[in-house]
Amino acid sequence: MTINGRDPANLRGDPITGDRYTSREFAQREWDHMWTRIWHVAGRSAELQEEGDYLVHDFMHESVICVRQADGSVKAFYNACAHRGQRLAWANSSASNGFHCPYHGWRFAIDGVLKTAQDSEDFPQGNPCGKVKLRELRCQTWGGFVWYTMDDEAPSLLEYLSPMPEIYRNYPMETAVCVFAMKIDLNTNWKFATDNFSESYHTRTAHPQVPPWIDQDVDSARHEMFPNGHGRTVQPMRPSLTDLPPAGIDHPFDAILRQWGIDPDAYPDYKTKAMQGWLDLKAAKRANWKERGYVHYEHMDDEELTDSPHTVVFPNVTLSFLPDNLIFFRTEPHPDDPNMCTFDLWCMAYPVEGQDTVDSIMAGPRPLRECEVEHRAFDGGKGVPEIEGQIVYQDMQLAEGQQRGMYSRGYQDAYLSAQETRVRFFHEVLNDYLEGRR
């Protein structure tokens, strides 16, 4: 069921108070009642090419290993030796011979079963080999991502994500190449990003470079919410009719039109170029995608060919779907300090025949090849010069000020516009988890 994300009548009106962002007790409740029950992204399926390849996902004080099996499936295990809890792996790698405990030498096969143990006959319970196993978690894949949950009773991944797998069935997400990836330390609570990505009201102020190529006008977008907490904003990738460019300045939309053989000077005025040019772009892409090597367009509909559905997967993953790019954003809480989090940025692009360099949208031109993740501190922006001036950089610049504002007695609750309805909806779904209603 799709819920109107612009109608506050769909809300209970739960207040969004500052302690939700600052309180250690609130953060503990999130761990106890929400983080241990949802599905987490461990990494990308592309990182598990061969049998024994594994991902390590650290989340707060927990750590999980996801490893490719001989039959091609992926299994997930808690990253702790079944003997006395020693950590087994520290970073993504490959373990064709299994996992070796550096403390007492126990060795586990990639299916989690203990293969060898020193003095295996010296156990009153009997030889542990072949009997003792790493504790397993449920693990599934969707969209080119590896997911796991700590909750044995959680719904299946597809049920949890619904209706996103159906909505985005036309995008070949598994083929996207990650060309830029960073994990960035931020001085803010993890919820800042979900709040931020649940509305576009801030865009005209924070991201003035966006309206020339994505229509940010208040009534142009479609705002949708879904009962399990997910939401999306679908915006036309055409110029805003409100933010007119200065005279004599080349408009970025002109370059997009020219790329597909459309003359931007053929339109009699700016409005016609924005509105009719957007329709002409759809037609040109439909007619010419194959000969130009845009094979990922094969099953896309008109909206997907030219629009920008920005999607939040409850509670902390955002996927920005563009015709040629897929961008993954994620915040995760600091293990001990609610004033800190990490921000993951993965820029992915769909391969196009003849192109060896792609525009990563958030990080500029990049070689079309899988990249390594770099871990940086934001440090007021000085730690991430590669993305300075980009949309996500501008969001991060606001994060610390937002977090500090949550401590002020001058802030009591958000005073939201209709287009920010999804912000309160996110908090109400979070409350449902904390109060045991989900």
C-alpha cells in the first residue's frame, strides 16, 4: 500500500524531541528493540566473487562475517570463535581454507563447522570437531547487496524491503560498478541522514546547483510512504521552472539534450525547453538506447529513463536511482556516543559500451572499475576534499550544527511543512519498534 507522503493526516503526530539524538538511553533502546531486528547491508555481492570470499560488517559492538559458499550462496556468522569468543576476521578478504582463530588455533570451514581443534580429545563433552559451529545469522541478497538480520523471527528480506524490489525491478542493480566509496566519520547522530533524505525542502537552500537539472518545485515531486517505514520522493530530472538561470549562461540541461541528439536552441522559450525537452529526451532514449550501448535501459519505463526516485529504506539506507547511476548512502551509529556516526557513500554506475570513464554524480568523473573503500574523518570538510562542493558534502556540512541544535532548550519539536511529512513518519515507525508494536 502506498501512503501519501505529503498528507500529515497520515501521521499520529509523535513529537521529534532532541533527546532522540543525544540520549545514550535512547540509543540503547534503538539497539535493543530496532537494530537487532532489522535487515542490515553487509556489503555488495560483487565483493564475493569466489568461494571463500567474505565481508566483515562491524555494527556498534557486534561484527558479522558473510562468506560465499561452494554452491554460490552466502552464509553469515557472528565474528566470534565458538570456543571463547575471539574475533576471527578484521577486514574483507578470502578464506578458502576457512577461518582460523589466532588465540587457540581452532579452524572453522566456510560453512561455519569446526574442522580442527588442538587436543580435540581433551574435551569432557566429546570431540568438538564437526559438532561445534559458528553461530549463524539469516543472510539473503537483493539489488546487488548482501543483507543479514540478527532476528530469527524477522520477515524475509523481500517482505522487509517490500515494495521496493517490485518498484525497482527494471533496474539491473547487480550490474552496477562501484567507482567511488568512502566511510566518513561525522559528529552527528545517525538519524540526521534519514531525516535529511526524507525531504527535499532543504534542497533549494543547501544545494542551489540541483534545481537546474532536477525539478525541486514544491508540487513537481511525488512523495510516497509505505507501512514498513520506507519512503521515496520521485522528482523529474528536468529544470525547475522557478529557479531560472542567468541570461547567457549555458544550462546543464542543454548538455543532456545534446547528448541524445536534441537541439536545445530549437525550443522557443525556457519553459518549453524544460517541459517538452524532458518529453523529447524520454523519446530519444527509448529510440536510441540500444545503438548507443545503454543496455541497462532495456526494461526501464519513461519515468525511470529521465527521473530521480530518491528512496529511504528504513531505517538508515538511502538509494538514489538515476538513469545511469545508483548511489548508496548509509549512516550507522557510533558504538558508545549518540553524537557520532559513520556515513557510507558508494557511487555506482551502469556500464555503457565504449565508456571507460563515468560521472559518479557525487564525486565527479571516475574510471569504470571497482574501487576500494576509504575511511576518513569529515573534519569540517577538510578530510574529504574529493567531494567538496558536492550535494552530499553540503549535507555533511550541516550535520554538526543540526546535532548541536538538538541540545537547545529552544528546540522542542519539528515544525514541518507538508512535503516533510516523511520525516515524522520515519520517527513514528522507529517509535513503533521501540514500543514493541513491530
